[in-house]
Amino acid sequence: MPQPLWNPSPQRANAAQITAFQRQLVEQGKYVGVGYADLHRWSVENPQDFWRAVWDFGQVIGEGDTSQVLAHENKFPGAQWFPETRLNFAENLLRHRDERTAIVSLLENGERRETSYAQLYIRVAQLASALQAQGVQAGDRVAGFMPNIEEAVIAMLAATSLGALWSSCSPDFGINGVMDRFGQIEPKILFAADGYYYNGKACDSLERLASIRKQIHSIEKVVVVPVLHQMPDVSAIEDSVLFADYLDDSASEVQFRRLPFDHPLYIMYSSGTTGVPKCILHGAGGSLLQHIKEHRLHVDLTREDVFFYFTTCGWMMWNWLVSGLASGATLVLYDGSPFAQEGKLLLDAIDREAITVFGTSAKFIAALEKAGHKPRQSHDLGSVKAILSTGSPLSHESFEYIYRDFKDDVCLSSISGGTDILSCFVGGCPTLPVYVGEIQAPGLGLAVEIWNEAGQSVVEEKGELVCTRPFPCAPIGFWNDPDGSKYHSAYFDSYPNIWAHGDYGEITEHGGFVIHGRSDAVLNPGGVRIGTAEIYRQVERIEEVLESIVIGQQWQDDVRVVLFVVLHDGVSLDESLQTRIRQSIRENTTPRHVPAVIVQVTDIPRTISGKIVELAVRNVVHNRPVKNTDALANPEALGLYHDLPQLQA
């Protein structure tokens, strides 16, 4: 039996909120057992009691009858949570209105701003009043093309206080990437910065903003936040105004509109693997309840904590981080490269801001180790009680590195979920030990299992991650999917009434989880999900390219993007052509989409129906067997991808 890397002290475990939560249930006469496994089992078997207890423990602000927690319990999808209640998401995040620090906003260039809870409330009131005067109401869409700065949080809170839906993406998206997303949802208001800083460069956004405004006719106002310039020239952008000029300075109160529990809150986006991204609708109540549960019970987040997660506004971890306001924590936002100053910038921020919960990616941790950083020698790090990691599986070496060279008295929680549920299926627990390479536990209230190919629940065997019972943070649907067919196809086609998440993993002997990666073809370099279709669209613009296929190759504890191209007769893949391909991808998507390797091939394997098969190519490249080649129209093409010298270490 392997020994844990870390065990919580009895004092720490006893003081954790999850312990108080379990004790409270016992006092109410609920038999929930003694350990985490017992509590999890009870939470799954008694969903009505459990989620009502989360509502009460989290002191959710709302109205209506909470006695009926779940209607249509046997319909999945289709179950309804707290059908007789009404609430407002922003009201719950703005419950604190004192002088404690709510947000610290950091930029790569060294700029720092600090905002108290009282100041945050006033600024949300001023912006919400301006939006209301603009005619924004419940059901309208408000979008953000924003860096991770406090104005993005203010805009989200102001929009959702009115019942509008918020959707955002990061400013490194090209015009096509923005149009693929916002073009579908037709926002009324667009918030955007004049630019952003990344990797030592100032990147201007104004030209793209002007083009986006011209192409999305639903936009009535573009509200521009100065980041690069004190007074940016926005004259070329139709219907534009600077953020400070848009605010209603006379407003001092937020008129929160309470709406049904499942009123839509966020529109998130799938990776766009097979076409334009799917627009995933998340409800206000389910998102709030799930985030409160995860933050307070799984992370042990309190008002005393300083909470950081490296993310952009285009990743669901931004939405997850911002919900930390509901627990009264101080949020530390950062926009820029995580590797600025060789990663020392974020390490410096831990000490300067006294960060207690530090969230990052597996790639960042691995990069620190490879660079030879020993943070425990160069920094104090005394404030840190928890380190969270997601985006891609955390390697065994990285687990060991944290406890050897970062800090030995810290709860290292690898967490895994996704945009689909705006949260985690499996994650941390402050009262459980940490074992190398393992995620500590399934989330409370989530009936998570690993199923083999026969649809049987298995332990210590690899298979598909599924959730067998309804849960509040399941999407309420997809945008422009009136009959729900796209939604059903995305998650419920594999097993009737069972959520199939698309992760490939296993349950360990300790009851923890190991996620081995996505089951589908989504690329994941540096923990950032990338849809292959976004790359194909740019490659197809290159005249010399006939067709292409792209995969993610496991490479040095990460994933790198590999592009295969079929060229016109007589054309060779020289340096000039490679440069143009990469430039097209970089300019119209993000730098993360740019392939590390481009390889010329003569054929691409396809199914009989004509679909290219990324998974089959990826398996060949990794020397894994390809199942069911009978489904391929040209299975001989797979031989072209064997033992390519360009892909060898």
C-alpha cells in the first residue's frame, strides 16, 4: 500500500468546513457515517436532503419553498432542482459589502489595483443602472471580450443582477473565434479592453473590436476598458464608449432581479471539435450551489482566504474563481503569461498578496520543475494552505515536486470536470490524504463512476467517467437547440439516462481518481482545450493545402499540437509554407492553436461516411492499437503515420 504524500493534521481536519457540515447533519438526525466515503455515499443516495443542506450551509440568498428540492428525479436530462424558489446569482456574490478586499487585479506589466467589497458593490450598481437604461433585461446577452481584470467581474455581476446572460472569451481570440461564439448568441452589449499584455508584449485589440462590431449587428453598445492606454481612441468603433463614461455615477444600490432557480446565467462554449462551438447554457441556481459546495466543502474557502487561479476569461475556471466572492474571500486576478519572469511573477504574488489557495495548471508546475525552481528556497510561501491543479492530468513527478521543492504542508488537490458542468466531477478534500498521481475524491452529491466498455461500474480498471444520477450543475440546455437533440447527443447518447463525460480514467484503491485524458479528439496543450475545427478552418485558407488532420501528441509531460497536411501535386512543405500556415492559425485563433510540428502526408484516413478520424491517427502516433478499422474507407492510410521521424524525441 503506497504511503500518502500528505495527511491533514487532526486539528486541520477538525476545523474544516466539511467537518462542520457533516457534524451539522448528524445533529439534525441524519445518519451520514463517519468518513468522507460514507458522506459521499449518503449525499448521492439522499440528493434532496444533501442539496437542501448545502443551500442552508451556504446561506443561499433567495425566496420560496425549499422543501421540494428535486422534481422529475428519474428524468436525466429533465430533472428540476428547487422548482419553487427564486434567486439572483449576483446578489449571492455581493452579500458582503464591507471594507475588506474583494479583488486584487494584477497585470503582467506590474500594474496592481485593489477593490473592497463596498467599492465592488457600488461599481456594480453604477454599471447595472447604465445597462438598465440601455434597455438590458432578463434573457438578454451581454458579452465580454476581456482580459482577466476587475472590470470583467463587474460587468458580469452587473449583467446577471438584471437577469441577463453573461458570456466571455479572452482577447487573444482572433475575429473568427469570436464570431464563432458571440455571433451565435447575438449579444446586446459588448465589453472589451483596448488591449492586453502577454509575454512582454502589448497587444492592441481596437482593430479587431471595430471589425467584430460591424459583423455582429445585435450589438447596441461597445464599452471599452482602457488597459494599454489611459484614453484609447475608440472613434473607429461604432456605438462605442469608454467604461468610465458609461457608468451611472448617481446609482448606489443594485436592484437584484430574483428569477427561477434554473434561469440561465452563463453561456459557455464547447471546444468546436466538429464545427462551430456548441453554446452551453448554465443555470444560476445550479452553478451557485455547486460552486458554494466545491469552494466551502472541497477547498475549505473562507472569508480569511486569498484565492488565486490562473485563468483567462475564456476558460470556465474564471467563472469558478469569481464565485469565490460568495464565500467572502479575496480574489486575486492576473492577466498575462503565467511564465512571465520565468514563472517568478506568480510566485512573488503568493508572498506579496498572502495567497492561501493557489490554483494553476499542471503545465505550470511541470515547467517550474524543469526550470530548476525550488520555490521553498526562493520564497516564503507561508500563507499557502492549498494548491489546486487542473487543465490536464498532474504527473506523478509534479506531485512529488510540490511536496519536495514547493511546500510539504499543503493540500495538493488535482481537480477535473469541465466547461460542460462549469465545475468538477472529482477533486480535492481537506480531510483526506494526498496520494501521488491521484485526485482525492468524487464530488459530494455527484454519482460518479468509471464504466468499462460493457457499461459496468469498475474499480482499478480504466474506463469512461459517467454520472449516473441528476445533479444541479448539469447544463439547462444548449443555445439554439429547441428540441434538446444536440444536448442529448453530447452527453446521453452513450448510455440512456446516464451522463457520459468523455473523460477516460480509473478509480484507485483509495477511492480516488486518475484521469488519463479526454476520450475524444480535443487537443489539450498546456491544459487549454482546443477544438480541431478551429485549426482546420485556418489551414484550409492556405491555397497549397488540400486537406489536413490535427492531433495532440503526448510530449514531455504535456501535449503538443501536430498538424498533418496533404498538399497539391508538386508542392512541398518548405519553411516558407510552414510559416504561412502557422501565421494564419496564430492570427485567426490564438497562439496556443499553433502546431509545434507540421508533417506532409499523402492521404488522411476517413470513415465510410467521409469523416476524418483524429483518434485513430493519434493512436497510431502513440503506438496504440486502432479498434474497428472496418469503419474506415481507407484503412491503409493509417500506415502513413507510423514511426514518423519528425515525431520522435
